[in-house]
Amino acid sequence: MESGNVTLASSADHLQIGSGGIRKNSTLICVPIMADSVGEMVIDMGKAKASGGDLVEIRLDSLKSFNPYEDLQTVIKESPLPTLFTYRPKWEGGQYDGDENERLDALRLAMELGADYVDVELQVARTFSDSIRGKKPEKFKLIVSSHNYQNTPSVEDLGNLVARIQAAGADIVKIATTAVDICDVARIFQITVHSQVPIIGLVMGERGLISRILCAKFGGYLTFGTLESGIVSAPGQPTIKDLLNLYNLREIGPDTKVFGIIGKPVGHSKSPLLYNEAFKSVGFNGVFVHLLVDDLEHFLRTYSSTDFAGFSCTIPHKEAAVKCCDEVDPVAKSIGAINCIVRRESDGKLFGYNTDYVGAISAIEDGLRGSHNISGAAGSPLSGKVFVVIGAGGAGKALAYGAKEKGAKVVIANRTYERARELADTVGGDAISLADLDNFHPEDGMILANTTSIGMQPKVDDTPVAKHALRYYALVFDAVYTPKVTRLLREAKESGAVTVSGVEMFIGQAYGQYERFTGLPAPREVFMKTMAKY
């Protein structure tokens, strides 16, 4: 099937003692070592060991000068971890541009001097394999690799590729493809989980990130974790620190439930940090990942197995999510936007909820109650206040709905007036264009809530409202939480307003999602401590 369900071949945990202690999978973490000199490589190998790596990949093509016998002997002797030697040519995405015979001779020499693994490209694998037949040390393994920097082929083509790699003499099959869409990764999972031989199946690029984490669930032989962010040997590699501490890779096994944050962009999200820390604190067998999704319906259809148990949903998919669920909570249906999708274990049906409005409105009410210069009416301090919502998307709908429920007079401000008018009519409020917001001040003591991405990293100097207009507001809330203090919040505080950051909303909405994902009460102290670090 081209991109069907991803399911497990086995539900039995594979317990193994590794550098990280008891773990639920046998997937190794390989640290790429790319340096100009052998001396730098030796230093980095020590860092790889200290960071918790299982083996190092020595990228010989990164060396500025290379004396094969002397340098290979030094690296193998000095390495505190098992070694994998790669000498990648330019025609396969590497840096080597010299004589092919010299390149292959160097890899053969690495084997003879005690390398644990050598990686050769499929194009030259049969020649290399024939040349070492009968000479391979007992512990040595030959990795034969194929890299596709354009796309990810069909399952059938991938299966044929695996067969060709095996026939070329591989002890371990390695396939690296490129994700044009996150659904491409499902095809690699299908190949990996059904493989009868040790296999490394990874998908390059940000849309392929889950392949590098969930390979521990689907039986991948190894994954790559870099020493530093941005210093990668292939696009999309996470750091070893993130693999071990953010995604808890050692704890991922065949039975691990997969959750994630669906968005575009999504890499900035702190949701994986929050949920994975919470999962770990209570021993819940789940992992939470970033999911860069272009087409929500296609994604949910592709990853339809109950292994993929729930999703947080952010910009721009909150409204589309309503149509993708089998059932939608009445409140979420009224809002017209979903930020939480749960897949029922018994039949795989999708249920949609909205926890945004509770998290945001509660944070705003707490901000008003905690201020000394505002006294709310009986009940909610929002009652009777002019509540200006910037944005008419999913989060804007949630805030407008929540504010109206609390008795506020809602005004929607949006770049496109027609969308503002549409939402205002739905909740029984007023509408203005975003351009008119700077001169909108029917009364003092208003509430302002930005639900757009204006001011989010990397565009931290942007703001949706001119500073002079902020003096009319008693409280300003910004749903953006990267950075924690946006330009809008900084200028609002300077103008005398109470400010509430997106972090408060983020934590508040996460409580409800966590409980729906796990069936457990949210560990609130863990949530607060985790976000306090950030």
C-alpha cells in the first residue's frame, strides 16, 4: 500500500542494557563525527561517549588532510565507542571528490585495522563486498546505503531497493530518503517494521524528523544524534541531547503510543518538552513529537493506526480539524475550531475537543483578579468589559467564544474585515479591520487578546498594535509564547497594562489535553516546573 496504516509487527518489548541503562528498544544512537582534523575527531568522540552515544560515525570525507594508515589507526585506538567509518563521495551527498579506488582502499583498511562498521554506497557495494569476501573480521558489519535527496519512493520500490542492497552483500541495510510530505515517512516505517534483516530507515528534512525518533518503535537498527544543533551529516538530524532528554528515546518501544503537535510551522513548539516530561514523571508509555503537516486530512488518513493515539493541533489546522474528526465536542463545534484530537483505542475513531478557550480565558481572568487596579463584577472579571480579539482563526474563535460566555462585549479585529465580520456575527460581537485597531478606543480599561502569530520567532520585532493605542487597555494577552515576552507584551507593560503571556494559556490548555490523551490527572506541578525552566 502506498501510504496506508502504520502498524507494529510485534508488541513484545525488547529490553536491552545500553549506555542509557535499561531500555525498551535495541535501536542504537550513532553520533556523526565531522571535523577538519583527527585531533578534533578524538575530542568529539569523547564528547559522544559522555553524551550517551552508542557508537560514532567517522566521516572521513570531512578531514582537510588524510593519511589513511596513521589516521585510521589513531581514530580506532582512541575511540571510546564502536566505530562506523563513512567516506562519502560527492555523488552521494558527501565531500570526497577524489579517486574511487583510493576511497574504497581506505574503507577496507579501516575494516582491517578494527573498525566495527563500514558504510559503502549501493553503487559500489558489490565491488567492495567481493573484495573483502573471506577477510571480514567476526565482529565487523558492512552497511550498504542508498540516499535519495529528492523524495521517498513507493513501498514497492523501497522493497525492491532493500532486496538489491541485500544482494550486494549488506549485513545491514541503510535507506535514507527525503520527505516531501510527512506522510512519506509512513512508507519507511512499513519497510522497517517488516524487514527480516537489520535496517536503518531514515527520512531527511524537517518533515522526516519522526523517522529519527520513532525508528526506536518500529525496529530501526540505529538513528543519528548530533553533538551540536546545526552540525549535521544529513538534513534533519536531531541532537543526541534531544533524542535522550526531550524524546526519551531509550524508553520508546513497540507498545509506545505516539502523540504529537500538528502545525505549520511547528518546530518552535514546546509541547514535546511539556508532554514528554509529564509522561516520564508518571511512567506513561508515550512519546510526543513535532509533526510538520501540510495536509491534515491526508496525515490523519495515513497515520490511522491506534499506535498514533492523539494530537495537539495548532496554526493553521485548527478549523480544518473539525471536518476531519468522527465526533466533535459540542463546545468545539460551537467555536468551530479544535486543538485536541484523540483516537479511540477500540475502533480508531477520532474525537475533537477545544481546550484553548479554557486555558486562555482562565489565564486572563487570573491576570485581572491579581491586579490591584481592576475590580471585576460579580462572577467573571470579564463581565461587561470590551474584549478585543486580534485574529479570526482557530484560537481567535476560541477566545471570542470564551469571552462572550463570560459576559464580555466582544470585538474582532482581523486583517481581512470580512473574516472578522463573520466571526463577530457568530458570537454576537462587533468587527473592525486590523488597520483600524490603532484608533479604536470606545472606552478605557479594555482587554486585548492577540491570537495571531504576529511577533512570533523569528519576527520578534513585529507587533499587531501601535504602542500609543495600548494605553486604553487594562490587560493585554498574547497567545504567542516564543518569545515568552513579545514586543506587544513589553510595550503593553510600559503603557501600564497588566500582561498575560502565551505560556499561561499554553499550560492551561495542556491540562485538558493531557487528561484526554492519557486518562490520567494532569501533573500540574510538573507542567509548571517544566515551563519555568523555559
